[in-house]
Amino acid sequence: MDKKAHWEDIYVTKKSDEVSWYQTSPKLSLQMIRAAGLNPADPIIDVGGGVSGLVDHLVDLGYEDLTVLDISQEALGRTRQRLGGLEKKIDWIASDVTAFKPGRQYRFWHDRAVFHFLTDLEERKRYLQVMSRAVVGGGYVMIATFALDGPDKCSGLPVQRYSHESLQETLGPIAPLGLQGPNALPLGSGFEMILKDREVHTTPWETTQSFIYALFRKS
């Protein structure tokens, strides 16, 4: 399946508030960004930002170094149009995150509902390798995925559901050789979960989806 074509079709055929992950306010994401204690000039990347309103809130809060990455040009174009003149303040990247070659590092990596679409082990490894290269030492990663009691599909695609424990194992904490899980990053990656939460998200058509949120610090 051509992933880019799939997501372009989603955004061409649906309005921003007609996708299941639409939020009127990204409350938990903003809470975790605040918890990281960032300075206004610290670089933040929103992975899979699409038509999310998170970037609007971050601009309003005074963050100055923002990047939005999404596989869909249509989604990015819609968000740029929504922001008007403010879009010039943001770096826009159209890329599959697993093929992204970061030319710089970020202090905060934000991903709400991208990682759980990576059901193939090799794809997950590529994602984690990109993430590890893109985040500075002492930086932060926030990942939100469907919880174990969440949906097993989204937008016609299967997903990989997580508990906080399995997500921590996947991101690869520092551990003695041989004790890391099979999906983990190489020994010494050092992404440690420092904050966790859950969300019961209500879709535009009034169904509910269980998410977990986790904030990690890179040692």
C-alpha cells in the first residue's frame, strides 16, 4: 500500500473536523510540553502534525522555533492556509517520518497518533532511530498511542496498541545487555518515561477512543 497516497486521499476527501483524531483543544499535549519547562526559543517538532491545532496554540504561547512534519502535503497546506501570515514562522516538512533525515536536533518531539500506525517491526526501528538522532541529549519525547483497550484500526489501517509499560520497553531504557525488549533501541538510548497519562478521546461522531500519553527524557 502507498502510505502517502492513502493519507492524501484522507485529507482530500475529509474536512479537518471529520477525522477521528480531531481535537478542539490538545490539552494533554500542552500539559506535557509545559511540564518539560521549555524556553520560548527551544525547537519543537510536531510529527504527524497534519491539520492539528497544536501549532496554533504553540504560536499563541510564544514558542518561536516550530516544525511541523506530515506525510500529507494536503494536510500541511490546509494548516498553512489556516495560519495565514503566521505560517512563515514555521518550518514545514512533507515526509514519511520513517524516511525523515533530520538536518538539526530538537528539544521536544511531539507525536500524537503516528507511532501506533507502525505495525511492522522494521518500521518502528526506523522511526526510533530517526527520533533518537533528532532529539538532543536532555531533550523530550511525547508519544500518544491507542491504549490496549483502544481501537485496533484507524482510517482503515491496523494499529499497534500499547500500555505505558510496553511503550517504555519499546523506546529502550538504559538496561543491562540482554534485558531490553526485542523492539527496543540499541543499548544506552536512555529514553526514560517521566510522566504518563490517559485520555478517553471523543470523536466528532461521539464515539470514544482510549489513548495513553507518555513523556520521555533523553539522557
